[in-house]
Amino acid sequence: VAICLEEEPDVAAATILQIYFPCGATDLATGQAYVYRAIPPTDLVLTTTMREMTKGVEADEAALGFRSPFAAEASGAFLGVSISDGTAFVEFTDDIFPAGADTAEGAQVFLSTLNANVFQFTTIDEIEYRVGGSCDAFWQRIGFEQCDPITRAEWRAQLAGSTDG
């Protein structure tokens, strides 16, 4: 039975991150269930969140019911993020793509995890994912023809649709 709830660590002099993963009965990271990670103090919270996300779930998190769509190779796949006028430009290597990411269901699980982790930051209104500097290359790897940046409104609509059925 999945618990999908982790107690916030009581760690002084640390930055506490929330990392979103699928948990329990849903295969999607809905922005509701997350794990905490205590890291050395940093102002690069989105960057560090993405690095921690690509590491996947730890054993104690898996015991609570959390799952990661990422393979072990994804651990170093996040290269960086820049933000301009509310748009996050997130760069990965090819290792970010989990097995099955080129199927409709696999792409949905993969994107839900990425989106939940980026959109937790309220200053982000849109996300453009890239591989090798190319948004088109990212989307082609998951079965789309061309670049398709995701807006916060689209993400919210997708979440609402995923809980309706």
C-alpha cells in the first residue's frame, strides 16, 4: 500500500527541495505527491531540483510508494536551465529519455514528472525542453514532429483531464 507522504526533514542550514514523482495508484506526477531532499544551501533551487529529480527515487522513498520514470543513466542528463520572461529553457542529454517515452502513455508519465517539478515554481509560466540545444530534437524523441513548449495553463488542463477519468 502506497503512503505517498513523507515528513519534511528538520535540517538546519540546508535548502529543502520538493521533488515530484508518480506515487500510489496514479502513474503521473500530478504535483500533489513529492519527496523532500535536504541539500547544502543554494539559490539555484530549480537547477538543483532538476538534478535531484533525474537521480530518481531513493529506497526509503520507493518504500512509501514513489516511482521514477527515469533510468539510472538519467542521473547526469540534466545540463542546465535558463529563465527568460517566465519561460524556463531546460536542457538535457539524450540519456533523459526513459524506455517507452516514445509511446503516448510513456510520454505522458515522463512529461508529467518534468512538468510537476518545473511548474512548482510560480515564476515559471512556460517550459521549453531541449536536447542538444534543440527543442525539436526533444519532442521528436517522444513522438512529436516539432517543438511544443508547455504553458502552465496547458499543464493544469492536462492534470484536470487526468483526474476526471
